[in-house]
Amino acid sequence: MKSFKSGLPSIARVKQRAKQLKKKENISQAGAYKRLSEEYGFCSWAEFRDALLKAENTKPNLPLPSINFTSDEDVEMTDEDYEALEIERSSDLPKDEKALVIENRRELAKLGVEFSVFEPTVTGLRKSILDATQPVRTHFELEDFHIYDTQGQGQDHKVKKQAFLLSEKNTIKSSVSLYRPVTKSGDPRMWFSKLPQYCEAGDQIAIVVFQDALYLINLSKVRLSASLSSSASKITQFLHALHKAEFPVTEELLDKLRTLAMKPLKALRSGSTGVGYTIETMLGIAANSSKDPDYKGIEIKSGRGNKTRSTLFAQVPNWELSPCKKSAEILNKYGYEREGDFKLYCTVSTQKENSQGLSFIYDESKDELQEWYMKTDLVAVWPGKLLRQRLKAKHSETFWVHAESELIDGVEYFHLKSVTHTKAPILSQLLPLVQAGVVTMDHLIKRSSKNNRVSEKGPLFKMNKNDLSLLFPKPRVYDLQGGK
């Protein structure tokens, strides 16, 4: 079992323990909080709570493991189980392991693999229970694998499917149970058979969906960059099979372009649109004004021949769900005078409150990104589905065809040379990256002193350019005159 650094627990975990203590000892809620405060060396619950709030602002980038199931009535907790709760991870992963996990997540994103990550806990491995967190549920829905929202509660509605536990040398056959207990609102759960022999508490496990089965990769125990260089690796063999199955249209279009590249193409139109029009006509794509992708979901772009943060997209909140109903209200409440204008120019993150007291909280139960003031007043709400749709719409899958022009007997011909394939972002990773503080949002709201008008250039969702590989697959370049 891994050892984790000791430190203050999360507020949620303290509240959970207080509830359990109240029931077990038959004492008041206030009495339970007082006893826990003294246990951690504080004179009062107010003093303990202040310390917990400060600790929340310096929480780790990787979300703490989910142990919501321990408070459900169908899960019997012994004294040993309660003791195990005290050794669950409450601080960030060790530096070397965290670096390895991030590196492996980049490798999966580089390959264009949709995935989600879960963390088995000490208690969960003992009880054979995993909370199906919102990132996992979102991933399952994106892949049409399983929808918990429409699943009934109880054993009669449990779903079992195939699963495989991958390592470099082995593929262990497993199964996954997907269910909602009868207790409370039926918080979604899952469990993989043989999981305890595959990992330990604190490991970061990636889930990949393929042919209606789940494949697990232990990101804490393998270095994917090295594994992918070995054709004997079971992980490599799986990822190659996944790529071949998921991108049949890519291979189909590449084959057609390679055929067209075998000889010069006579220009069917002059001017800047000549290359694109000629290629699309030869591919049987009729000219039209549609905004839909050109070839079975792939956009074709053809042609002849240093800020630290990059904007992903702009998206206003869902005003119907938000306490503030327009940007002007947010500005009025949280803005400031600057250079004669009234402004709110600031960056909002999940990691800490900014100078205006604003921060993000990702509510997994609702799949909502929420903006809060001092963690007490809700400001605005972005549904996770809205943000994923906006990201998908902004960054489509594209073939960038490079062609060279040549005049033959006074007529222009095109030689197709190469294709750069850029793929849509890994949608399942957007909210986890917001939750980790990698994706942030900029408010750019201003009321002009000249005309009293409010202008909003955002909200702009951004991430550091060095982190784009956590969200976007690596562009692939194909030589149309030869191989890859």
C-alpha cells in the first residue's frame, strides 16, 4: 500500500466523519464537530473550519479520490474501515508519480484517445466499490457505452460488461459492474473484477472504451512513451487496434488522396480557391455553401505552397441557471474602477480565489462549472455539456492538404505532396482539466465612462500552450508520395 503525506482532511471528509460519529456515539452534530476539532489539535470547530478553508485553497491539482459510497446506508463500515478513511490520499501525489501520470495523459491525448481516469481507494479496494465520478460518466455517455441517468436502482438493474486490464506483458480478462444502489439518490457506482491484483490505492487508472468493452491502463505503473516503442507490448497492440478501428474514414480519405497524388491534377478553377475546388471535385464533393465538414466529418483545407496562454473558446454562462443574469450584473458586483472605466479583468480558476474573490468549483453531481464569490455566493453556471459542445464546435477534424503548383503548356497543374491531420480535442478531458486548474477563464468586462455601455470580450476559456497536448491529439503528417 502506498503511503501518503499526512495533512488536514477535506471539509467534505470532516462532515462525513461528523455524520458517522454522531450516529455511532449518539451525540449532537455540534458535539461531533467539537470532538473532531480537538482530535486535530484545534480548540473549536470555528478554528478548525478556518484552517480547512485555507487548506482548500492549496488543494492538489489532481482531484482527491471519491469515497462518497462510504456514507451510503448499504455499505457497512467497521471500526477498521473508519481507520482506513484516515489514510486515504489527502495531499497531492508524490512528485515523480504525478509527473509520470501527466506524461502518460499527454501520450493518450496525442493519440486522439478519449479516456477518463479513476483512482481506487483503500476503502474501495476493501469493499469492492468505486464511485463512478462525473468525468467517468461523461466519458461513458460520449462513447455511447452506458448512461447512468436512465438506469434503475438496485441489483435487478445492474449491468455487466467485458473489461480488460492492460499491462505491457499481459491482458487480464475482467468484467465491469455498472449499477446504482437503492440508498439515497442511487449515486452511480462501478467495480472491475480482479482490480486489486492490478493496482493499489492511489494509482491513476485510465479507462478506454473499445467495441463495447472497457480497457484499463495503470498510468502510475507504465511509461507509455517507452511502451509504444515496443510492438510486443499489449498496451501498444491495443492502441494500434483502437486507432485502426476508430479512423476508417481517415484511412479511406488518405487512400483517395494518395491515388490523386500519383499524377498532376489539372486546375479546374483559377485563383486562391483553385486547389481546394479541384481536389474536392476529384473526390466527388459538390461545391456548396454548407458549414458541414467536407468528407464524412472531415474538413479539407488546401493551399499552395508568443503569448503563453492560448484561447480555446469564448462562452457566456447559462444565464437561466445563473444568479447573475447578464455580464453587467457580474461587473456591478465584482468590478473595480481603473483608468476612468469600470472593469472586471481577471482570471478565474478552481485552484484559488483571485483578487476579486472569484473562483471556480466543479460540481460533479450536476456536471456544472460554477463561479463563486468567496465560496459563499454563487455567481454564474456553465453546464459541462455546453462547454464540451462549444469546444467541439470550435475545433473540428481537418485535413490540411499541401500542394505545389506547376504550369505545363500554360495550364496550371497541382502536385499533391502531403497532408497534415489535426483531430478534434479529447472532449472527455475538458472538465477534468478545468478541475485541475489547467484550463482557466478570463473575464473581460468593461463599462465605458464615455457612453456607459458594457462590453464583454469573453468569458475566454484558456490554457497554457505547453499544456495543449493534454487536450489535443498531436497532428499527424502523411506523405502523399509515399508512406506516413
